Amino acid sequence: MFIDEAGFYLLPGLVRTYAPRGETPVLSSFQTYDHLSIMSGVTMGGKLYTLVRDAALTSLEGVVFLKHVRRETKSKLLVIWDGSPIHRREVTTFMQNGGASHIHLEQLPPYAPELNPDEGVWEQLKNVEMRNLSCKDLNHLRIELNLAINRLRSKPRLIQSFFAGAKLSIKS
């Protein structure tokens, strides 16, 4: 499983529109940096696991996410993620206190997001599922994000394609 984190802001992510040429579409949005923090994990089988929070993610949420995925999969996990500082304190303690018997952690090289298929999740959610979306508040954003995540979960072959995008082959 590859894991990554991202932020979803109230400010809309603008992409190409189908507005008539010369008629610039106008999106109304609030000038705020309020956001949702999300951690996700993708598997080569096309599964998507997520954890959404209203505040910045910490090492504790990393442990919560690992425990949740372990319960859901009921199997040993190989977790590959970046070297973010949020993966250090509580995650290290969790691994030393028995987590390592079910979960093996590997770190991606620094500054190599192109190697993480989970980056495809952010690309799909931000630039396809939620493009040109302007939310009125965090609750509205949470609802739209959950709908987008559910649409993506229903497309396991698309999730698997993120591995090809990271130039990783899927072997059965």
C-alpha cells in the first residue's frame, strides 16, 4: 500500500471549462485558507482507504490510519510512504510496541512524489472529480469530498492505473 497526505481548500481548483469562447466563467469563493486534511492509501488491487480531518494531520492520525487499514484488510501490510515528519513520533512508538508484527514501513526517496501512485488520487480528486467546485464552508467541502472519494472507490481499474502512472507494474 502506498500512502500520502493532501489538503483540500475552500478555494476552488480551477481547470478548463466549456464556457463559450470569450466568456470567462466566474466562480464565487471566499478568500480563506480553511481546509480539510486527508490521508489516503491505495493498493495494487485498486482499493482506496482514506482518513479526513478538519485540522493538520499529525503522527497520531498516522497511527489511527494504519490501525484502520490493518483492521479492514485483516492481513500483513507493506506500507510505502514519504518521509514526512508526521510519520515519526507516534508511528515509531506504535511500531516498537507491536505494530511491526503486522505492518512493515518503507520510505520513498526524498522529493520523489512521481514514484507514489497515491499522487494519482489527488490528481483525480482535485482536477477531475472536484474541478471548478466552490464550496460555501468546510461542511459543504466535506460532503463534496466524500462524494468524490466514493465515486473514485467505485473505479478500481482507475486506481490501478495510478501505478502505471508512477511507472510501477502490477504483477498478479
